[in-house]
Amino acid sequence: MFLRNYKVMCFNKGIKYFSTNAEQLKNVALQLRQGKLRGLEKKLRNGTTYYSFKGIPYASPPVGKLRFKAPLPPEPWQGTRDAFEHGPICPQVEPYVGQCNLKNEDCLYLNVYTKTLERNAKVPVMVYIHGGAYLYGSGNDDIHGPEFLLQHDITLVTFNYRLEALGFLCLDTPEIPGNAGMKDQVAALRWVQENIEKFGGDPNNVTIFGESAGGTSVTYHLLSSMSNGLFHKVIAQSGVCISDWAQGKYGKDRAMRAAKYLGIHNNDVSKLTDLFQNVPVDNLVKLTFKSMTKDEKCRGFPCHFAPVVEKEFDHVEPFLIKEPLELLMSGQTAKVPLLAGYNSAEGLIMTKYELKRLEFTKDNLSFYVPREIANCVTEEKLVDFGYRIQKFYAGDRMTECNVDEVMILHSDLYFIYNYHRFLHFYSNFSESIYSYRFNCITDLNIHKKILGFSNYNGASHIDEIFYLFNNEMNKPIYEKQERLRDIIFMVTKLWTDFAKTGNPTPDKSQEFTWQRYTKTGKEYLNLKERPSMDTFAEMERVKFWNSLYKEAGLPHIADC
């Protein structure tokens, strides 16, 4: 009842629900700089019209000698291009099954969904950057359908970017400097600035948002001079760029290990460049697991082809030239409104994996220590920290029976502590920060079901995606349960109100007000069926990790 009243009171605009099975009505066309584009007119569930344009090239195909380089502008086309279907997804490993999905290296395409094509409409724009550990994913509507968000009168853009080695191989050379995938993202944002007015969007009101690797990506864009002026607000879900797993380290060494796996035992950079530019694309997928060191197999999240600090070269525009933490702490960051948070049971995504790794960690507790700390303390301190971590979470021994403890430990290790640390440092330079802890627990927590933890009390990593985007997995639930449609309406309204105004609850007549985050209060929205404000989520756990970072001599949360 609360959500139904909330919706009627705040959003009484005649738009109630929408369809995940919209009927295609007719073609619509518009003119871009590259050529004429034809999309489809569709209907939301309440009968409102929206327009879908899929598979629009935002850059030239990154193939041949352009492999690993920053993308070039899109090429023009002749005649009218049909934008009815998504472009190819980038080569990747399919999650959970481990199969290679090679598709096509020509994969730099985006999708635009809008309710108006009036050029002067000035509709707020939301650009979504997909997650997937920089290993997999796409902007396609098999997961990221637009209709949950479109009901709130925004323009939505989703896109693909190069992944794993294709997107993040680094040889520290002008030919392969690293960060090709992040430069793809910049190219997509530049395309939005140049073209979105023709889709009714406002290039001066662009919010970038993303989940997991997408969350780390949007926080990277806060720090990159390459991204300056391309967005005006940021929503970071379940990921920040100062986390271990979001940072590629020792890229050249990793590239050499990958080359050895491919049968090349030569450290000559020019020969390695030729190898990587000409090897069949199927050899470049799953290189993460083939190039891991012994330590990486036991320690940390298995994500290693990721954004790197680049060396600077003439005529090569870098995405990132300093350590993320250094940029963040020194205020070399865009000062824009930020909405950020995490899910209450993030660690469920890694629980089965980590339970299997207990055979490595039970006799070497130092593997519980994150890479950032492990790289700067003595071996003796590393062992001591490992023992203290186990003691804090599980007592004398961590076993296969400690499912809850494993989940909580890895929630903190991979997501929660560095989230708090990021907000603490960002708040030195921005007062417009909204923090959340997502804890909706309904039949829409689909990823938790996929992981085999349906009965677990909490929201897994990725679960919030099913409250923001329509797809075939949540369609039956959405159609049958009005209560869940209400929750979806509320969550998407918070996100889109922030995108429109920089404030997720601008209407003071609402049942709750999302208060801003401050250093002293660490205010956050407990985002559940009946949302409420609270202060300092996971306080004791955050304080524990903060003490370890402080003892290691690393930047930490002051006065925590």
C-alpha cells in the first residue's frame, strides 16, 4: 500500500505501467551526420509511444591495425540504415558456462530509446555502462530493456565496449597503450554530445550510470581528463574505481605471460605487438585465466584485464595517467552530483568460488588480505593480517560451513569498504552525494536465484538490475505481481529524478526524503520496499578494514 500511495501521490501523470512485449507499429527516420537512420515506433504498456534505434555505430570498426587502439569516429553510410536490431556484441566469455562468444570485433554500437524526436525537447539523458568484470556483457535489451526507465520521461542510451584483452591489453607502447575499452566509452559519450539532440535528448543534462564494472567505469570517468564535459551527473552501482579488482596492474608483464600461453616466448615488444594485432580473435578470449600468477589464483577477484595507468606518448590521448586514488584524494576529479551504493549481500556472487578456494587459504590466511595491502607490508604482517581477518569473520577457522561468513567477508573485501573510502574522499570536493544500500528482497532478485541462494536474506550483486531494466527473465514476475511493479516504479523514479535534477527526491510531498551523505553522518538510504534513512552502514566491519588500511600506511577514512 505504501508504494501504491507513494506512486499515486508523487507521479499522478496518467502513466502507470508499461509493457515488456511492446507492439512494433511503424518505422521512423531521422538524419545524423553519418547518414539517415530508420528506427521503430513502439508502445509502452499504457499505450505511450516510444522510439527504438538499435545498432548505431558510434565508432569505426576497431579491427586490423586499429585493434587495441583508441576508436576512430564512425564512418558515413549510403542510403538509409535500419536500426532495428542490435549490433554484434564484443568477443567475450559467456558467464557461468565459460563458453567463448566470439561474435565480431566490429562491435562498437549503441542503442537509443526515447519518447520524443523533437530536437528542442531537451529531455534528460541517461547513458548506461554495462557491467561484467570487464570480461563480458553488452548494452543489449536481452538484459537492459528500456521500458522501466522510459516511463519517467528520459532518453536512454546503452552501448557495447571492447572487453578483456581486446579492451585492456597493455604493452606500454603507443601501439598498445592500454584502456582501449575505456576510450570506447569516451567515444560513445562524445557521440551522445554530438547526436542526442536529434533524438530529443539534452546534451547538457547527461547522467552516466553503471553497475559493477560499469560502476567502476563511471567513477573512472570522474577522474579522466578525456571525459571532461561529457556528463553532468554520475550513478555508481556496486563498484568504485579504487577497488583492487577494478585496476589493471603490471600490464606489460601480463601481456608477456599471455603471449607465452599463445606460444610466443619472446620479449621483443615489436614482435609482441605484431602477434597480438594478428592473432585470431578467439585466442584473445579467456586470457585472464591463462595469464594469472600463482598469487592471483588465490587472492582477489579474478579480474585483471582492466583500466591501467598509461604511459604518455606523443599523439596518443591517454585515458588515465595517474593512480585513481591519487587523483581522487587530490581533487583532480569532476565535481558533479553523485548517487552511489551497493547491495546488502554483494558477496553472494563470489561465495561458491571462494568456498572452493578455501583449500588454498586454510593454510595461508594471508590470501584474505587484498592486493593493495599485500603489496606494501612485510610477510610477517601479511600473515598477521590474514589471521586477524579470519578471526573477525569466522573465529578460529573458516570452513565450507561458513557460507554467511564467506559472503560477508567478500562483500566487504570486494565492494563495501572501498565504497565507503571512495565516498569519504570524494566528499572533500563535492557536497552533492547520495548513498544507498540496496536491500529489496523479492522475486525480482533473479541473480540470487541463478547463484543458488534463493533463500538467502539479502540482495546479491547484480540483483538491482532487474528493478531497473525489463527483460525476459523478469517479465513473468512483472506481469503477475502489481506489488513488484510498484517497487520497480519507485526505484526507477529515484534514479531518473536524480538524472533530471541532481536530487533523487526533489518532491517534498513524498513519504521520505533522501538526505545527502556527509562525512560525519555517513547518511544513506536503506533502499527496500519501505525505504528509510540511516547512518553508517556496516559500521563495525568498515572500522575493522579501516584499521588494517591505517596500520598498513595506506590512505584510509579519517576519524572512523
